[in-house]
Amino acid sequence: MSPLRPLLASLLATCATPALLRAARPAASDWNIVDHLPLERVIVQGHRGVGHLAEENTVEAFELAWRMGLYPESDLRMTKDGVIVPFHDNNFARVVKDASPELKKKGVKDLTYAELSKLDVGSWKGEQFKGRHVIPMATIFGLMQGRPERHLYMDIKSIEFPRLAAEVRKYGIQRQIVVASSKVEELRAWKALVPESETLLWMHGNEAKLSPDLAALRRTQFAGVTQLQIHVYPKTTNDTWAPPGDESPADNPFRLRNAFLVETGRELRAHGVLFQTFPYTDDPGVYAKLLDLGVMSFATDHPDVTMRELKAYYAAKKRPGTRD
């Protein structure tokens, strides 16, 4: 059984809030995380490690994330000789500074680990990150072994599941990892190999795109999914990856409708699935708004801001009998 399922079940048993409060806050969820989950148990995912605070997918990023109380995210690919490593992009054009035109066209799959490990993947971000290199996931797993407080998201790019499962079991970290993908079939395949681990399905789009995908998950009772993440954008954004906005009142701050997020959260909780959002904005006010809508968890490029805003939200919402 997923370790989150008993927790979510207990939360659902006490999810009611006074009718007067619900009437006074019609745009908000009738469920609020402050009433049910201590601050220290709120999951915050550091995008590609620890967001903008360090060079992505490096041991330095993961270590910083753990010190901050985050679940760092890694992106998994496999080298030419079968070594699983954390690396996001298809090629080296962005993160290997001064790479030759030929190298820019290549990717992890085209090099052996010995060749890959020589590349500097930090300098492009700044001189303070110079000399950082790709390391095997086995090294990261070793840093987690015997440290149950250390967790890790693993976003699947291109790997072999049996090989990854063998490494995860070797280090005994099955319950510390969360395998993430936009493809539910991959998550179910992983669950067949390592049923005790968590999984996260991330979803991108407007309501017209997300609704049929959620309906398909509903028909299977969200089989294979223990966490679900939705990308959330402000109404006004310059991000070219942002989906079209849905029609909503002027005071609805997101491209997705508030009501859609509230109803999605309610359904996910009913199925024991953790509801996470990834706010694609640097606006610190977004966290309180999403928490008011029933969000339980965040992925972020700005984990320092996220943690600060979570603490402030809990302090402002704290009621007698709740823990902070």
C-alpha cells in the first residue's frame, strides 16, 4: 500500500469545515491543508533538483534540496553503456558551455558514462557553478540509503525500467522515491515492478485538454497513480508553453478556473491521490491562492520562496489545536 494512502484516508475523515466558513468563502475549497497536515509534512518538489538555486540535476542541487526539506526532482536518461544518470535535455546545446557544434547535437544516449562525466554542466549557469559534472543515479541512491527522510522524484525521460528497479532495490529506497511521468502507462509499468514506491502523473493543458484525461483516469480509479500534478499559469504570462486560458471571472487569477481546481482536488482526495500543482510564475502570492483552493503540494523553481510562503500561510491560518 502507498504510504500516502493511510494519511489521505485519515485526512478525508475530518475534511468538513463549518458551513458558515464555506458560505463566506465561495471561491475557496471547503478543505484546507492547515486543518489536516502539519507544515513539516507538506511535500515541496524542487524542480530539476532545487530550482534556480543551483545547477540542475547535480549532486550539489540534490544535497541543497534535502537540507531545505524538499523532495528534489531528477530527470532520468541512460548513457550509451547503460548507466542511468540525471539529465534533462535531449542534447548538450543548453547546458554544456562552449560545446562544439558536433557535441551540441549529441545527447546522453550518444556517450559512454566516462565521456559524459568529463563534461562541465555547471558553467553555463554562472562561474559559481563551474566544474559540476553528471554523476550516476547510483551515487544519489547511495546518499539516500539509510536516510529515510531523504526523498527523490524521478521524471522519466529515456531509461529501462528493469534496470532502474534493480538499482532502487539494491539501495533499499523503494519507499523514498516517486517516479514521475506524463504517461500513465509508464507509471503502471513501474508499479508492476516496484509496487511500494510512489508515482506522480504530471498534466499540462487547459480544461478542455485535462478533463478527458481525468475522465480516463476516473474510469480506472486512478490505478497506478498516487500523486497528480497540474501545471498552473497566471492569466497573463509570457511563457510560450502556457496553454490557452479558460473562460473565467475577472477575479480568477489563473488560466484554469478556480472551480476546476477545487473539484479536481476534491476528487483526488476521495481516491487517496495527493494533489500537487506546479505554478509557472515567480509571484509569491500564488501559493496562498492555490492553498485556498485545496492544493496539498507544490513543485517549484523557487523553493526558497515556496517554503517562506508556506510558513507564512500556516502562521496566518493556525487555529487552536493545530500544529505548525
